[in-house]
Amino acid sequence: MFTSTLSHIFTLQNFRFAFDEISSNATGIDNMSYQEFKEDFSNQIKDLINSILSGIYSPEPLKKIEIQKEDSFETRPIALSSIKDKLVQRVLYKALNDYFDEQFSNKSYAYRKNKSTITAINRVSQFIQEGNIYILKTDIDNFFETINHEKLLMILDKQISDRSITRLISLFLQTGGFKNLDYHEHEDGVHQGDILSPLLSNIYLDLMDQWLEKNEILFVRYADDFVILNKNETQLKTIQENLEIFLSTLDLKLGNDKTYFSTIQDGFEFLGIHFKGKQKIVDNERFQKTLSKLHKLSKSKSSLVKYTKDLNAYLFAIKNYYLKIIEKNSTQYSLLEQHLIDSISYKVYICKQNKEIKTKKEFKIILSQIKLDTIFDIEIIQDKIELIIAKAYEQYLSNKSYKDSKTKIDKKKNEYAKKFANDSTLHINSFGLNLGISKNKFVVKEYGKVKMTFPFEKISRIILEGEGISLSTDVIKKSVENNITIDFLNKNAISYASLITYKAATTQNIQKQSMILNSKIHLHLAKAFIQGKAKNQINYIKYLNKYHKLLESNILNMEKLHKNIKKASTIDEIMGYEGSISVVYWNSIKLILEVPFEARVTFGAKDIVNSSLNYAYAILYGKVQHCLVHAGLSLNISFLHAIDEQKPTLVYDMIEEFRTFIVDRTIFSMLNKNEPIKLDKDGLLTKNSKQLISKNIKEKLGSYTMWKKESIKIENIIQTQCHKLAKSIDENKANYKPFIGKY
């Protein structure tokens, strides 16, 4: 029993402590500000104490407003009390909270000392580890607005000896408020925004907690959101039925739209965390808001120094929540690393553009104050700062005027962009080489002797081509940790496997891809891929015709066939038009190439043109596959090519719109410039030829092109298109548009 009296609770000292703890921003309906109250504090408190002890105190009506939820167009109602009423509630809360908190169930986690969402999440994990794999996830329907005042006051009467305290609480419960000059009565529920409301809601729902405890039912509750766990599925359904009967005695009910049964294998969500198997993953929408906040901070108009302080505060919040949940080798952790680097880089770019800071040295000094060790290991922080500055300067150069593609700045930009792209790929294609790790670097050895070393931070992709190449498990582990893709090519440059660090496509995404098969969207996507391929082929032939003037009739023929694609009603029709356009395209190429070329050969090619194309396509193939997986798509469900569960057929679809712009144009340019591409005695590309082609394709991927009125890196366009494809599938809309390059 709580035995303190009003006179013990409402003292001058308690009011002084409380005054320092209440919000000083919003005012109540009486419009008295925090500062005005403070200036007349002694008299105000004296009057308050007298009115409370004499029983004449009455709260002011509340000022009801709507505030916008963060990163949302939705609003939530808030009730604003006057300063004096906030003070009274705060003093009362401090007096009552410790008493009631000692009685609450240890499975209740909201609004309590030393308890948080993290401790609630960990408690759920504990119960799951103990074998409670059957789950009832639920909440209380419209809980805060439906608490029965009479029943709540009866509960308080049984716990508080001084009835005048209960009567004071009843005044706060029953006080209505003004919204847009209209007064609204308050007959049920607690006011969201009132200081007492969290405690009162916990007191009311503690009856449910005690009922669950009495029946030895495992649960974890956070406010009105809770999960019940059991080792027996049948018992769980009985628990739900009995719980609903009990809640009816409190005039409460479960929320139908948020109540469901599940198992740990199927997964469930609680407090923004998705539990499945042994994994805990932050809800994607919540996680995306966190990533957006990083970018929002970087786009603020504050100075770099002020931004650094704000970012450190946010990193502290991330550390105390997300980093206690997200595993370091997970996709979400990798995304957090990536977006942190990109967002800081953007801020540096803005500061460079605005000439706020002029030298790299100055940038390094300020960036060193960012708490990067929150996310990254200490030994790589300097490398990360170098990367941030490099990205910023790269963006700064790329956003210079693009009107004259031959300007010195433009040339220099692409020179560095190509260098970065080339340096970021580790391509090994010699028999007997070993790839290992030593001193935080990838090390290539031949017969035990070091040939080359590469810092981890500079590598984003590894290509292992041919036979007799070995690598250590340490390389695989480090690649996973650093989001480095490993592509395996056979001696004919055909990809046969990839190690991709991103998680496989979710069951939900696979289902969504499957659901649009044989639908209008399926046909739309198939058309889009081929329209993109055909349009790029037509535009490239037009570009070549400027110099050769031999291809007018071929162009007209291709354009006529291209128009028919839109009218096609089956995949076979689409593929028929694609085949016809490709025949004309390759006949056109045959006319302008200055090296022997008879026809397109995809497998077993023994000529320079086809061998070069096939080798380059294999490199592009790996990049497209990486981007599709990153976008969360299943590689085995395609819309143009026949589905084969043993092959990543979606890669065959997506690569179509990029073949001409990235590979064909690069290879034909190399051949017409007489670059040293040669075949060996077996009709295969020589090692040096492969290295030269690989270098040129990687540079092409890393270079910039105009796309949608912006200068965009080509490899980023591929990733964007993959995300757009995923979005089209997710939204079930036929709105995907293929990439059309500028020639």
C-alpha cells in the first residue's frame, strides 16, 4: 500500500526538482511560458500547494494539437498541459513510480527504469533459446484511448491509502481539452503527452501481466504491444481464447489486425525487429529511415564542424540500439557502413563545392573527429577517411559542366574514374597463383613468392579466371565482411559461380516475382528488356553511320521491327523480333569492323571479335548479377529467358539492355584502333589480351555518362535499374523502363 499523503508529496523542494525536469518548450492553453513561471516561481508554487492541500486545485483544459510523425505525412494527437499542471503531474509521478514499479512484472518493459526495447528484445531471444518456438504476436486494440477511468481508479484505490491522491489523478483523467476552439470531453483513456499517462497505462495493464504470470504464461510486453511464447502450439491457441475473456473484464480486446500465430521458423516482428530462426533483423522500413537520417544530416546547411557534432550524436544513438541487434557480418551492417561513408562524402563534397574548406588536409582534421569507430574497426578508420575524401572529390569533378565532353576537366574526371574502377577489381587469370591474406592486404603469390598486394579497402570485386588458382578461406571470410564479390570464370571466360556477400532474395520477393509470371507485367518486362536492347543497338548503328554512311537501310529496317515489339502479345513474338533485329545489327557491325567477322558465335568462338565479346560479356555478367542480388531479386525467376532453376536466368534478362552500350561499343572501338588483342594457337584469347579487355570494360563501368540529364557512373546505372526492376515487381506495376545510352 502506498501510504504517503498529499502534504508529504507536494513540497517546495519536490516542486523545485520537478521544475528542472519538465519540458520548457510548449505552452498550455493558458499560454504561460516556462520562463514566465520561473520568474514568479515562489508565488506560483505557494499558490499551487495551497490549492492542492485545500482540495480546490483544478487542472486547466488541455490544448489538443496534431504533430507530424517523423519521416511521414501522418500525424498523431498530443495533449498539451499548462506549466503548473505539468509540475503537479511530475511531482506525483516521481512519488508514485517507484512504488508501483516494484510490483510490475519483470516481463513488462515500457516506461521503466533500466528497461528498454533492447532488453525486451533480448528477453524474447532468451525465451526462444529455451525452446519456446510457438508465437502469439498481438497488441491491445486502441489501448490508450479505451482505458476505463472507473476501473483504473478502483485499482488505484486498492493501492493508495490517501483517497485525495486518487481524486487528484481522476481530475487529470477526466479533464477535456480544446481543439480548434471546440471543447472535447474525456470519458475514456489517458491523454497522450501527459506525464502521468505512461505510468497509469502500465498500472492498468499490469492486471493482464499478473494474470499471465499466475497462469505461468511466458510473455514480453512493451506498452500495449506484446508477444506470448510457448512450447506447445495447441496451448497457445487456448491461451489466446482465455486472454480475450480476461481482457473483456477490463473493457479491452486484442487488435485483430496485429494478432497472428507464428513459429520461430516462419518468423515474426516485435518492436521493429524481425525474428526468424537464429537471426534478428531490424524492420526494413525502420532501418531505411535510419539510413535516410544519415543523408538528411549530410544535406543540412550546417558547417562541417556542426555536422560532425550532430553526426556523432546520431552515431551514439545507433550504437545504443541498432548495433546491439545487427550482426557485424550482416547485410544491414554493410548497408550502414556504406551509407555512412556515402553521406559523409556528400557533406565533404558540398563543403568543397561551397569552398567552406579548401584542402584535403583540413578535411582530414575535421573528419578525424567523427566517431567512425562506432561502426568501423580502429585500424581502418584512416583508410575510410581517405575513401570519404576521394569519393567527395570524385563527385565534385563529375558535377562540373558536362556540356563539352572534351574539356580538360571532363577528361581528368573520367581518367580518375576509370583508374578507380580498374584498381577496385582484382583479376587473377594465371595457373599456379595463390590468393591469400597478410597484414590487412590481399596477397597474390606464385610458388610461395609474393607477386602483388592489394589493400582490402580498395577492392570491391575479385575475378578468378581459369584453372589451378587457389585461395584461402581467410579470403572468403574477408570478402564477406567487406562486401567483395568473387566471380569464378572457366578458361573460356564463362561464369560458373559467384560468391556474393548480400543475403539471398527473401521468400517474399521470390513469391512476388513468381506471382507476376504469365501476367501483363510479365509481358511488359519482357518487352522492356528487348526494347532497351534493340533501341541501344539502333542508336549505336546510327552513331557508326555518321562516319561510314553505309547503314541507312539497315537502320530503317531495325526501327520498323522495333515498333512491332510493342504490339507483341507473347514472349515468343518478342524473341522473334529480337532475333530479327539482332541479325540486322550484326550484319551492320560486319560492314564497319576493320577485322574479319562473319557472324555472332556465343559458344566455342575461335575468332577475335566473338572471343573478345564473350570475354567482356562474362565480366559484365558478374556485375549485373551482383546488382540484381543487391536489389533483393531472385536470379532464377526471369521474364524473358526460359526459367532454369540451375541458372541465373534473370541475369540474362537484365544484361540485354547493357550489352551494346558497355561491351559492344568498347570492344569494337578497341578493334578498330588496332589495340593488341590476339589469339593463341588454340584460337583462345592470350593472357595479355584478356587483361586488356578486362581493363577496358572495368574502366567503362567506372566512367560517367549523361543519363536523365545527370552525369552518372555507368555501374551505378546498372544498380539503379535493378532497384527499379525490384520496385516494379514489388508494387505490381508495369512501369519499368529500360536503360537507353547516349552515343
